[in-house]
Amino acid sequence: MVSWMTSTSDTKLKRRRCSGDLQVLQLSAMASISSVELNYLVFRYLQESGFTHSAFALGYEAAINKSPIDGNLVPPGALITFVQKGLQYMEMEANLSNNETDVDEDFSFLQPMDLITKDIYELRTMVKEKRRNLRNDRDKEFERQHEGEHKRGREKGRQEWEKGHGKNKEGIVHDKKAKTEDACADKEMVIDQESKLTVRKEENGVTAGSALANQPEPVDIYTTMHTLNTQFSSSDVNILEGHTSEVCACAWSPTGSLLASGSGDSTARIWAIADKGSRSRNGPTNVLVLKHVKGRTNEKSKDVTTLDWNGEGALLATGSYDGQARIWNTDGTLKTTLSKHKGPIFSLKWNKGGDYLLTGSCDQTSIVWDVKAEECKQQFYLHSGPTLDVDWRNNVSFATSSTDNMIYVWKVGESNPIKTYAGHQGEVNCVKWDPTGSLLASCSDDVTAKIWSMKQETYIHDLKDHSKEIYTIRWSPTGPGTNNPNQQLVLASASFDSTVKIWDVELGKLLYSLNGHRDPVYSVAFSPNGEYLASGSLDKSLHVWSLKEGRVVKTYAGTGGIFEVCWNKHGDRIAACFANNTVCVLDFRM
């Protein structure tokens, strides 16, 4: 699924490239483009596409070298952007008519070839017909939905009557796959915020550490009415603006109130988040802009793809699409630039000691950097595809995963891996060590997550309840070796099937299925006390789940897809980064 040479907009890599407006050829409805301008756009297109000889021939015949156009002001892909905007204009014109003032938010009723081959009158006829059919479909769906609500109401009444008469209720256990298909088919249920929490009790009687775990059968919990009261209040929401492209990564400093964010605008930012009582509602937030490129440029090669604070919170490391890692001080000054990779950096982590920085790149390698010496300590070669994720096991050993389906465990100073894990049948998107460094979790495009032990070569658990690619995983900060030693250690997995699942890692069984999202879930994060889980999705919503109560306790509806969520060290704030160029900080209290 990943090819950095050809697929820079791949969703897994969070490349949300926005084709910016043309800065030179801004045409109004009555404007026209000259032959000189069109020739230049075609010339640039040929150059950018690698048609060198054709570009030379056109440049010579059209005297491009004498063109008055300043090529530095024309962004890459200008011709394609121009054509796309022309098609969008035609589509909008076809959707607008003199007797219709309302236009659907999404009016993509026409295909590009329709726009090219048909005149405006034919297009308007097509749009009217498709709108008529869409309204009919919506009316039918509305009737079906309300019929379903009546049936659910009758069923609830029947269950309450049976309970009142002392009858034993036998729940109907639906097959998981059937529930997933129903959830996908019945979009209106999700839109109405009927967030479901499926709770499973293990067959051997082991409790799940939840008040709901004592149920004799799996139970579906509907929070239809309650979700209306779980929205974050506006006073608890702080929206940080300043980025000019999608924000792909965010991370709280482990020691203070600083929040870092990384964006496709070639910058990272360090935000100083004031206490709720001391910040003005619309006042500015102190922010440092960490520029990854000097001066003005239209390059997209310096997108900030990943970032991580060191354990002391004194240094911030960023990884970029240009293959360089950078280390910054908290005052925004650049401390070090680390250059050796030959492809974009997708993952980057400090070790606990803070003396090594680990990077994984699309060039199929990983590098351990000696931070004090500001040089490459060791580069590791074995993967046959881009390295997608890296994670430290301890101060000197770490795991890497790749598009080649393989996982390797390495140790600084040794050239060969100390462990090789083969078992996934698809690209391995994420690897994470448990808090003790004894178990490694992985997730893949093969729709499974797996748990591995350093004591054996094969996986010890194969977790198979998702129905689409699993994008990320997280261990809970609970169990032995954590600040919450008396709580059960669990694993959370987030998938493109719109669900989050919680796993019993000792038994390799599903505990909960959290089904509140409508689109792929890109990020999950446990609160520091392990009692809550935050999830962020492309459906623009953030949910906070209580694992004790078995329900959604807080919800935030944003205006862009969410790429990452994270908690601060106190567990009273959640940060989320969005595709609409913003970062949001939510004050959380229960």
C-alpha cells in the first residue's frame, strides 16, 4: 500500500496533499487564458512528467524562454490543477439553476467525461434526474429508519416488561461479522450517535476488569440518548490555528504544558498551552514556528511526518519527507540536523536514556543516531520495503516493521537482527512493545494484530476480529511495570473498519468492540491512569470511552478528519490534529 515514489497521497501515510489555488492564473467567470499562458502550463506539465524531449520541442517552437511568466510563481502540477478547477466550475454551473437556491454540500453527480463531452443543458438535465432519485432514496431511508426505531422501542418495552415480571432474559447473540455489516449498511444509526460498546466475557470466566464483564452473555450497549449530553462544552475547547496544511502529528511534552504539532506546511510548532482559567477565550496562544525550509518555496518535500519529545521534555525531534531528522530546543532553535536517509522518514523515537534517536525511512533502513555526537551510530539494513514503524524495547534494542510483511528486533552494535518475526501476510503498519518490553504487538494490512514474545519465533496470539486493515495499536499503561500495577494490561487496535477493539493479551481474546465511528480510525490513546481511551477518526469526531463504565463519556465533533490524538501527563487534556490545518486541545474532567 505504500510507495513513496508514486503514491504520495496514500491514506496510510497521511498524505493529504491539497492542490493549492493557482497563484498566477486566477481566472474569473469572464476571464480567458492566453495562448502564451496555456503553452507555458503545458510546457511545465511535460517537464514535470519527464517528457524531456517533448518539453524541449514545445519550448523551442513556442519561445517559452521569452515568456513574460515568472516560473518561480507557478506551483508544481499547475496544469492539472487548472483543468480540475475548470471541471469543478462546470460541475457547479450545472448544479446551479435560476430556480434552485439550495445546493447539496456534496453534489458530485457528474463524471469528468460527462463534463467534457456534454453541454451545460444536458448536464443540468442529468443533475435534476439524479437529484430526484436521491431525494426518493432519502425518503425511503427516512421511513425505514423510523420503522426501525419503532421496532427497537417495542423490543425495549418487551424486555422491561419481562424484567418486571421476573423472567430470565436470554439475549440474542449476533455474529460479529453480521454486526459489522449491519453497522456499515445502517449509516443512519451511527449518524444518530448510537455508539455501541460490545462487551465479551471470556469463556473461562476471567473478568474483563469492567463492571460489564459479569454479564453472562455478550451485550450491546446503546448510548443513543446519552451521547447528546457528552459533547465537550465550548469552554473546554481550545482550537489552535496557524498551520497552512494538514496536521499529521502531535505530542505533549512529558514534563510540561508544551504541545508539539507537525504539518504538511513544512513546519512544526510548539504551543504553550495556558491553564483554562488564565487564557482568554479568543486570545492568542504562545507558539513557536519551527521552519523546515528557508525562505519562500513551493516544495512539498519537507512535510513534517512524525515527531517525538525526549524523556526530559527538553528536546523535540522531527522527521520529514526530505529524509532528514531535526532536533530542536524548546525555545524553537534548531540544535541538530541529521542527514543520511535517502527517503522520507515515517517514524522516529527517542530511547528512554535520551542518548539515542531512532528513525525509520522509506529507504528500507533504520538508523540509530548518537545525539551527543550528532552522528549516525549505526544503520540497519534488511527490510526489502519501506520501514513503516520503529519502537524501542529498551535503551539499546528495538523493533522495526515494513511493507515487506516482516518484523525485526535489533540491538545496537550487532549487524544482524536478534529476532525475526514472520507471520503477517500484509504490510506491517505499526509495532509497539508492552510496558515491560517482554511482548511485542503488531498490526497489518492483513486485517490481523499479533502478539509476539522474545522467547519464541512464532506469534503467541493472532487477533482476527477486525474486517479491514488495522492502522495502529496501543498498549494500556497498566499492569506490572507501570504506575497502575493492579489494573489489567490490555491492547487497543484501530482499524479502517471504523472500530476500535480492546484485547485481553493474556488470553488473546476480544474484550470490547467500540463501534462509535463512521470512518477509518487513525489514532487511539489511553489516559495515563488507564481508565479512558480516546479515539480519533476521519469522520471528524473524537470519542472518549470509559472502559470501566462501558460507554462514551465525551465526544467532540470537529471540521476535519483526525490523524492523531494524545493525552497530557496529568490526564486532564487531550490534543487532536486535523486535516483542516488545525490542532484542538480539549479540557477533560469527569
